[in-house]
Amino acid sequence: MQLYIVRELVSLISASPKEPKVIVNISNPGFCRSNIMREATGAWKLFIDTLKVILARTTEVGGRTVVAGVERGKESHGQYLNDCQVDT
């Protein structure tokens, strides 16, 4: 849903006769290890901790995708960034 909203916003910005002063893109940092679920208990905590060990990346690596989205130029306007690369 978020991707569709961003793409619609980009089409509205791009339809303007003036050159856009902002670049809108969307970045996916992925599943990162953090303390956001620190209050989970029981089976839910075990499940989340297991997923973190198997799938999660560090918050530093996840943050790189966000930074890549910020530093990209006009070519990334309206694009989806995954692992620091433009993805479709």
C-alpha cells in the first residue's frame, strides 16, 4: 500500500510543469535486529528471537538503504530501493 501511495504522489509531483524540488522514493531497510520487541514474552519472544538469528540484518546494514535513498539523485525519483539498489 505504501508503495502505491508513494508512486501516486510521484505522479502528481511529476505532472507539475515546474521541475520538482523534492525527490520522493521509498527504501526498504529489511528486517533489522533492534530492541523494538524488547517487551515481548513467552512463545512470541522465542519466535521473534529465532527469526532475528536466521533472517535479521544489523541496524547499520539496514540503515545503509535509508542513506542510499537520501543520497540518490533524480534518477531515483519514484523508485523503490531494496539493498541500496533500485528495484521494480
